Amino acid sequence: MSPRDARADLQRSRASRGDAQARAVTALALLWARGWGGRVGFDDEFGLYVCTGMRSGYARSGTTIGGVFLTGRPPSRRILRHEAVHADQWARYGAGFAVRYVWEELRHPGARNRFEIEAGLADGGYVA
């Protein structure tokens, strides 16, 4: 394995937090990002792919799917810290996290969503 391939494999593993389902979701999210014109980078501090420059394909100011943060513009360090917790949640709950998150958002939107609270409301730009 070349050093470049080894680094890419390490990034995929870190972004998915070692979870097989999160790894598959992460791969799909990277394809989605490229389809919407995103530029893919990797943030070593938070172990998260960051896809900026997307024309659309994300909610609010950005969305984390698996280990990928999808957004239109470069995020702050605080936002990335917040989104890294969502990547942890994807790894904890697997592909079912999407349903859990939507259900929670329907019942307790925005700053009342327990997944947003866990990720840190201030870091996520929420007004409590």
C-alpha cells in the first residue's frame, strides 16, 4: 500500500469512527458532496471530512452525514467541533441515526433537539 493510500484509509477509518455502517454512509456522503460541486478536505483535529463549496444538498448552514460535513462555505473551528459530535452519533447509532435525528427534530426542533444539545448548542450556532 502506498503512503497516500494508507493515509486515505486512515482518514476513512477516523471519519467513520471505526464503525462499518458509518463508513458506508461516509462513502455515500462523499459521493453526494462531489455531485453537488463540493471540494473535499479532511480536518485532522476533528477527524472529519469537510466538503465546502456545495451549491446545495445540505440543511441549515451545513449537515453531517456519517463522517462528512457538507456545507457551502468554510466552517469555523467551533462548528467543526459541533459537527464532529454528530459524526460520533452516526457511529454510535449507525445508519439508523438519520431516522432518530429526524424524529427528534420533529418532536423537539432546533435548540431543543437532544442530539444538538449533546453536540453543543453554542458551538452549533443555536440560540438556546
